Amino acid sequence: MDEERKKEIEFILNWLDNEIKKHSKQTVWYEREDLSQDMRIKIIEKLNVLLEEEAPGFLEYVKKNNPWC
């Protein structure tokens, strides 16, 4: 994983940190840290997939989503 990707993931995790804390508070206190860690791991796994995908170009998008082409 390159440094730019790590910085992007770190930025997104920091941005989502309050949401992670808010949702982990809805569980019992002794499972909060595990739940927070599991959520971060799942977010990282999904981010790796999403950051590798490239958005289609305009013509690719139109051809894919237009039934008359």
C-alpha cells in the first residue's frame, strides 16, 4: 500500500471517528473497544476496494446505462 493511500484511509478514519464512537456507545462497555476496532477494520477493507475502482468515463457511463445504445 502506498503512502498516498495510507494518508487517504487515515483521513477518512479520522473523519468517521466520532460516528464510530457514537455507534459503539450503544453496546455494553466491555465490548466497545472490540466493536470500534472491528468497524475500523471493515472500513479499511471496504476503502481498499473502493479506492482501487476507477470511475467510468462519460461515454462508458452513457453506453452502460442507456438501453438504446
